[in-house]
Amino acid sequence: MTLDVAVWYNLVMATTVMDEEWALLASFLPEGWRELAKETGAMQRARGEITSPELLLQVLLLHVATGLSLKQAAARAQLQGLATISDVALLKRLRSSEGWLRELARRMFESSRFACLASRSPEGMRLRAVDATTVEEPGATGTDWRVHYAISLPDMRCDFYEVTDNKGGETYKRIPVEQGDIILADRGYCHRKGVAHVLDQRGDVIVRLNSTNFPLLHASRNTRFGLLPHLRRLRGHQPREWLVRFRVGDTLYPVRLCAIRKTLHAAELAKKKILQQASKKQTQPRPETLEFAEYIFVLTSLTRDVLAAWEVLELYRARWQIELCFKRLKSLFRLGHVPKYSDASARAWIEGKLLTVLLIERLVSQASLFSPWGFDLAAAKPLARISRGT
């Protein structure tokens, strides 16, 4: 199989750096991560050349973190002197490591800057973030897939996934919903039938409103709710809410619209992005589109006695902050081979991607603290060697 030279170089560099800096990377893993491999069944016994949790995790990351296929990861493991393992054996290892990777990601998330944001759901309700992204499989496989997934917060469990072709659209209708679920999503999921699906299953939504394809009605009469005129009534940076409804077929669904005005700086950045995107497409944005960029407006089915308007916006802010994590996750998803052979292997693949993102996040957050020699001496202390020379 031939790969683009730049992609191949990046993969080589990624795996080389991972090999050279493994001790540093391992220092970011949660305490007891080796023992956890045995507790979860990932390392029930040493088989072949995979004799330790360190080797197992390194080989798994070759596959899930760098975008190498199972065959490529197995070949790279042998080339780097890690282990001699077949692609079939690696798949089995991935499948049996699902629980381990999930628990590692959960514990990493607990100590990350996102955890406090994701723990604000009302008592007795489950917070879930949904998203979707395209996986562009390189080389001879040549297939683009779309992975749809839901991750419960703050335990970072992938509780749903679906693999479709690259035309599979984002919709709440794909997601299994239980009573008590609060499903956070960006505006790509703001479709009336999808939101109605969640409400019909007795779940709730917090979703950024798509102003172009989600008409709202007044709560007390069947007339169109003018979004922009109401947003213009916002003063300062105090949130405000309106009771509204939307229609699907013959059914009217009551919801709340919560909104806040952006700062001048944030609004200008949003407008600049819109203008840049329009320029690429050689189009001209509507004046209303630029004015909408001055506000954040979120739709929710949660009632006031559950969450006030500012709490709804804070919970959406948590989704937006966690989106920083999802953006890295999406970039990792884009290059790789989806293990479509079983649910366990696909979930483990996603959990491994999540773990990689959290390791990257930890590296980024610690980067400013690194010393000139490139690592935290205290973290590396147990690995240090004392040398006495003349």
C-alpha cells in the first residue's frame, strides 16, 4: 500500500516520538493503570510477545492514535522492536481492551479541565454529548465512513456508535434515548424531527438553535416567533428566555429559547469567520446572518424548575468547552481504519481515540511547565539513572 509522502512522514514521526517519549507519556496515565489492565481483562495472561501492559498500550496506540491499519500497526510494532503480532491477534487484543481503554479515559477525564464543566447536570439525569465525524481511510481501502457517537459525561463512556457511509447525516433520530437523558448537541443536530424523537422518548435536549431551518411558534398562539426581533431586546450580557413551540406533523412541542449577547470581540470573530467562509464559496452572507453572529441562542426542553436560563447556557458552554476535546477527537478520527468487525472492537477504537485526546490535552496543559531538557524531572525521577564518572 502506498501513502502520501507527507502522511507517511507524519505517521513515522508520530510513532517515533511516542516510542522515544513513552516514559513521559506514561507519567500522565492515572495511578494504577497497569493493575487496571488485569482487573478489566485486557491482560489476563501474557501471550506471545505482549508481556506487559506497557507493551499492550503502545501497540494499541499504534493503531488507534496514528491512523495505521491493523496490518500496518502490527508491522510497525515489529519494526520498532515492540512485539511480533499478527493483525488478527491485534484485533483480538483491541476487542478485549475495551473496558481498560474506557476506564483509562474516564480517569483521565476526571483529572482534566473539562470534568467540572461536565458535572453540572441536574441530579438524577444523565448528560450525553453527541457528535459525528468522517473517517477517511487511506490507501487501497479508499472508503470514507461517518462515525456517529454519543459519550456520557463525565464518565466518558461511549454508550452509542453507528458507522454509515459519508452521506449519513447528523440527527438525534439515530440516538437511543432513555428517560432522564439530557443530550447536548451543536446546531448540526437542530432538526425538528430529531428533537421530537428525543422528546417522544422522554429525554431532553440542549441544542444550539439553527436559525434557518427550525421555525418557532409563540407559546400562546400559532404565529411565527420572530427570532431576530426578540434577540435585539437583549441588553448588556444578561441572559433571557422565551417560551416557544415547534410543530412536527400535528403535534406541538413546548420548549424554551435561552439567549445571550456576545461580547463585541466574540461577535467580530464570529462575523470574520462567516465572511471568510463566504469568500471561499464566492458568496455574500445575508445581513441577518451577520447579525445573528452577535448572539448565542440555545433551545432546551428542560423546564425552569430544573434549570434556569443561565444554567442552560452554562451547560451549553460546557458542551462548547468539551468541543475543544471533540475537535481533537475529530482530527484523530479523520485518519484511520474503522474496525467494523464487532461492536466491542469499534467501541474500543473510539475509547482509544478518547484516551489519545486526553493524553494530548495533558501534554498541552503541561507544556508551559516543561524545563529546557523537555520533560518534568519529578515525573521522570523513578526512571532516572545515577551515573558516576571520572
